[in-house]
Amino acid sequence: MIMPNIDVTDLDALGSLWDEIREEYQDARNDRYDEAALDCAARLAGDPAGTTASVWTLGLVLLAPYLATRPGDGVAPRVTAALRSAEAALRERPCPHDSHPYRDHDADGDEYLAELAGLIGDPSREWEEDRPREEWLCPWNAAGFARIALDIIEPGSVADVPPRLPLEAVSTTAELSALLHGYPKPWTDVNDEVAWQAWGLTTAAPEDRAGHLLTVRAVTWYAVSGMVRKKSVLDDLVEALENALPFFAGASCAHGHHAELPRSGPDAAELGVMLSSHGGRRLYERRHVAGRTAALDTVVCPVFMAEVAEESLKLLRERREILFGERDTSGLDTEYLGPDGRLDIEKIVDRLAPGSRNKTYANDLGLWASRRYARAEGRERTVLLLTACRALANAYPAPPVPVAREVLALLRSVAAAPRPAECGHDGGHPAFRGAAFRTGLPHFYAPDAFPPEGELLGPEAWMCPGFAGAVAEECVGDLEGLGEDEGEDE
């Protein structure tokens, strides 16, 4: 099929179209893109060993990502048939060259191929490339680029081409990088993306297992951070690691030391995804030869992988219990009560202050306060309600599901309680945050121990049902939805 309205000699127009497809191929299947691929394949098949073969093989390298992911029915087989036929014919041609450009071509170089196709196809254009035009025009070089195109469309189907990541691995790396940086792509379902890595480890071929384990290591840090609010995701990761451990059991090695693995989530995920495919491992080994990475065997060593699996498994089990298990807060009485059984209001207010130092205390303090509230009276009851609200505001990234669920139950009951039409005290309600709150609450609870600073409201304003209801209602709005496991309704 020859594309309408495109002159065979208009290489610039062809190159622009090929580049467009290279950049936009992930958006959707496109009839125009199918026509472009079939057009290029038809031109190659029309003269498979001719002088223009180099142009069409470069074009099909640019079109290959689309053909590997979103082509119309029957398009990819017709293109690959043309590539195989041309590759066989081109290799039959004589070649006087010791080397060819295709041998050094990697994925980063694809963005220059459209321009090169125009230069190669038009002898009148000035040649400024490092490698001679004759090497680019050589039939063996065209055959090499035909194999590169085939390797992109059908990973691992050919030999003697520079290694590159399969397109699925490129996509996975990009999505995990965005997720682990904290800015997942709009279409990413965080729970599914993390759980999918567990499935990848469970179903991995033996040679790919170490790479998938390293990917699970990377997403584990994210899963236990509190960003994942679906317990089954952590369950999946735990199960995948438990199932993987026997494959590494009983191994021995002679390595003096193992490779140092990346400590950042995105870098760790990139390494894992790379080592999860044959092409990725070849790419890694090429980088090792260049002195950029540790030897592959020190990374995927079974002894080392068993250590990695055990470490990740231990972390997941511990954090799963913290994030989704029942919390015992009875021991916090000694933390937040004085010898006289009264609240240590100074310590409590100090730990309610915003800031990273109080994130450690937030969940347990809020939960302890909400549990104690039911049996508290008077001023202590007011302090505990405010403590439960303010503490969870410090939780990062958000309070765990069981914590939020229990505190929300209290807040909803307070918010739903009857409130007077008019408050029975002078002035407004106290500040619920800021410096006025941090000085006002201790004075309200223990006025003799904490003299007033400035003009403060009386105890009636702090203990007003209208104030309690308004505070609880605001906090319910802030926590709404956080008390639900995202997998409960599935």
C-alpha cells in the first residue's frame, strides 16, 4: 500500500510522519499509522536489496514501537514478513566494511533516524555524520536495522543487534518511576500497579526471577509507607516473597561481596525492571563493560537474593501489622498521664504541634485520646477530643485505616450530637490551631499551672457543645474516606 498524497521522493515528509508515530504511538491505534507502516514495508518489499533499503529499514525502526503495541489486525505480521525477507536478501549482498553503524545504535539514537533517512536517501545533501555515508548505505547495515526493528516488535526474536529494553519494560519503568517519586501518572491505579509487581515475581521465569524480586523490593518501600491503603496489596507482596524464597534457598556463592543496590525507590525499580528481561540484562552487561555498573553475577547472586527477599519480607510483615493490625495503646497511659492520673497537658500539646518530629507520635496519640474519651469527664473530655483531631492532622501520609476508622467513629458521634441554637457563653469559640491553641489549651485544662497569656476565653467556650460539634464535623471532613480499606467493597 502506498500512502496517498506523499511523494516517494519527499523524505522530509515521510521522516516527519515517522517521528510523529514514534512520539505518539502510545495514544491509540490509528489507521493513519497502520497505513504508514504498511507503506514503508511495501516500499522495502518492492526492492528488498536495493539502494533505498536503508531508508525503509530506518523508517521501520521508528514505526516498530507502534507495531509492537497498537497496530491494526494483520499489520504487524505483514511488516515483519517484509523485514525478514529484506534482511535475508540484504545479507546476501557483498560488504567491504569492517563495521556498521547499526552495531552501536541504541534506543537513544532513534530520535535521529528520521533525519538520517533523509540524508541517506538524498545524495545531494551535505553529509556531516561521523560514519561515512557508504556504511549507512551498506546492505549489511540495512539488514542490521531490519533486525533491530524485528527485535523491537518481537523482543528476543533475532540476534546480533544492540540490546535494548522491551517496550513493556520501558513503560513499566516510567510508570513506577512516577509512582515512586510520588506523582503517579493520571491513569495509574496505585494498588494495581504495586500488586502487579507481586504477580510478576510469582509468575517469573527462573532467569527473570531476580529482576522481579528487585522490583518488589523497590515497591515494598512505597507499600509500607502508608500510601497504599489496601491490605490485600501488602498481602500479595508478602505471598510473592514467601513463594520466591525457596527458589533461592540452599544457594552458596564465592563472592567476596555483593553489589550495592540502589537506595532510592525509582532507581531500585529501574534496576529490577532492567534485570527482568533478557534484553535488559544484556543492556546491563554492556553498561558493566563500560565500567558503569557492578558485575551482573554479584547483583543476581541467589545468596544475595535470599537476603533481599528476607529483608523485604520482614519489613512488609512488620509494617502490615502497624498499618492494618489492631493497636494496643494501653501502655500510653504512662506516656501521657502524670503520677496523679491527670493528663500531662504540656507533653500532649507539644506533640500536637505541626512538624515532622511529631509524625512519629501522631497515630498512637490520636487513637489513645479517642479511646480514653469515652470514660473521661469535664475538661479532660474536651482536651481528648481536640487531641484526637489535632494528632491525626500530623499523621503522614495519612493515618492508617484502623486508626482513622476508630477515631472517625468518635468524631461522627460528637458531630451528630445535638447542639444549642445559641451558645451559652460570651465571646466566640477558641482557636483550634496555631499559637493561641497551644497556649490556650494548657491554661484551660490546668489554669493554676499555666497562667493565661493574653486575653483568653473562659472554660465555658472550650466546653461548649457547639464548639465540640463544629470541631468534630471539620475533622470528619478531613478524614472522610481514610477509615475504609480500599479493597473492602471488592
